[in-house]
Amino acid sequence: MAHSGSLRPLAALPVALAACDPAPGSPLTTRFDSAGIPVTTALAPLWEPGEGWTVGDEPLLDIGAVSEPAEYLLDDVTGVARLSDGGVVVGERTSGELRRYDRGGAFVWRTGGLGEGPGEHQRLRFLDRLAGDSVVTYDIALDRIQVFGPDGRVARTKRIESPWSGLTARGVVGVSDRRLVLTFSDYRDSPVGVVRWPGVRIATWSLDDGTVRELASVPGAEQHVERGEEWVAYTGYEFGKGPRWTIMPGRLAIVDTESFSVRSVSLDDGTTTAILRRDAPVREVTSEHVEAFVEWMAHRNVAYGGYSEEQAEASKPGWRKHPMATTLPVLESILLDAAGNLWVEPYATHGAAVPPPEVYAPDGTWLGAVALPSGRAGLSANGGLEIGDDYVLGVWRGEQGVEYVRMYALEK
């Protein structure tokens, strides 16, 4: 990848689907089978205004601090795992640490740190719970997983080897039984221009014997690729489309933000078991969207990229020429909860308020939207949310961007 100087702009990150109001007596879904695969098209939400699930205003668990004590200061949380006793283990990318807190939020232990030794992480990317309150982590820099016991001691360290030439392990989607669901990036045959590259292969990886089983291959995210004789440079494609995925035990859900068509895939054999669709309208990228992106870039690079106000202002014409798609993605991310309901985070343009996530039942019925307390990091950002039968657990941001791990009651 090509690099520029010290004032390299921060990468643009996409950030929100408008619900339609059903006509009285109109159907909420249509269903048919295609080659034995049930296909559901969601037409309108089931819940009437004022109906549906609610999330409490006050957190049941609140971990974090603005200054002291140090064990409650959180920075770049990359995962939160809820344990059987109601406590949590928090993974922090900045320090490479894991920290355990009890069900009341009191600090219990910390382990790990930055490095390559047992229990350490160079770039902690994923954390989740295993049976018996052990937790598993994935380090993208070292391409390795580590299993920690309930006391924080390292029980196992294993490097992930790709079984495919030219493919590199890039992330963990989640855990199902004794299997990790991994993504591998296919860097072979790099094209040029605006392309869907690198491709993504999704597979399971056995924690017992390291056996890898391919589940699906999908196009990667849109980006702008340039080539020279001895270099390849690729930059983000603003408003670009790309794949999203989420799992629950036994089930993988995949969607491409080009259209609202979510495919359910068996983690046992990779077969497609169901498809959920919605006729989400295509929204054109307007000059207002471009200007909102430019102002967002200016703010980000002044706040975090070392730019002065003058440098940001001078950079705006270049940002307006940044490679951009002509249409917006249909959604931002997806998440499966403990009961198999699909939560969809709508796509919001820069500076716009993010609408509440929409919920679809396991049979594809569009239930409606569920408002979450303000300040949430997102369904997938910073470890995303864990949604149980009666709780929502994740990362929230308070004043000055301070991170908190919070759990709220979910009432159905």
C-alpha cells in the first residue's frame, strides 16, 4: 500500500433505511420457495406506533471512568464478553489487555498487554466467550488466537495458518460451539480502478484440531486501486458497497450493502437455508452528501489527524474529488441476537442522526425499530453489541468521547 506524508488524511468511514408505513390491511410479507430455499420479502413493519420492544434508560451495568481509577479507564474497546455469573471480560486494543469485572461492575483482574508473548497482543481484534467462562481472542497482527481461563491465565495459543495460497486471515466473525468463523482476504489478481477487492472467503476453524471448512466466498468492499511497476495503492471509495456478516450458534447471515438481501448460511455445510429481502429504495448521492463528507473529513483531521484549521480548509477541494459512489449503501451493518432475530443498522450519511436499528424475526417478519440509548458505538463498531433475551450489552461513548461498557434491560 502506498503511504503519504505525516499529514495523511484519516480514512473516511461510512456511517444509516427509512421505514415505510403500511396501508391498512396490506400484507406485511410475501413468501415463496426458490429451489427449496424459503425467500421472504419484508414489506412493512408489524409493530404499530407505540408498540414493540423497549430498552431501559438507565444501565444495569456501567463500567468506565473519565480519570481514575486506572482499571476503569477504557480506550478502544474491541470486545465485551458476558459470563455465566453476569460479569464481563473487556478487551482493549490500545493496551492489549483483558479485564474482568463482576456483575456489579467491580474490577476483578487484568491480564495481557502489548507484545508477542503468551497472553499478550499486538493488535487485539476480537474477543468472545467460550463454554465454562473461558474467553478466546484474535490478534490480527500475529494471526493467532489465544484462549484464557476464567482466572485470566492463558490456556492455549495457536497461530492461524491459511489453507489457501494467496489468502490471508483477516478477522473473526464470531464463535459457534468449538468453531471460530473466520474471514480470509484474497489478494491474488489485484485489478485497477474502482473494484470489489480483495475478495473475502468465510470459513470455520476448529478450536480442537484447527480444521478449516469453507462456507462462502463474497466480493470485498469497493475501493479505488492504482498500480505501478513495483507498487499497488488502494484508497477508500466513499459511499462504496461491501459485504457484512454476523453469526449466532449454527447460523451465518451475509448481506451486501448493494441491496437488501440477507442470506442465511448453515455453519455445518455452508448451504443457504433462507433469504430475507426488502425493496429498499436506491438513494442517489447528492451535493449535500458530498459537502457533509468534506466537513466530516475536516473535523476528523483537525481533531485526530494533526491538521490545522487552515490545512483542513485547503484540503477541502481535494476531498471533494475523492473517489465516490453515485448511490448510497442500503444499510450499515447487521447483527443476530440470542433468539435469532436480525437487527439491521440503517445507513446514515455524515452529520445525520442515525435511526434506531430495525428488527426482523427469525421467519423474516419485519417487526419494527428499537430505540437504543444515545451514544452507542454501533452494532459492529468496537466489538459491537451483544443482544440477549432480556439485555443489550456494548460500548457507549460519553462526554469527550470517553468509552463505557454498559448493559441495559431489553423488554419484549
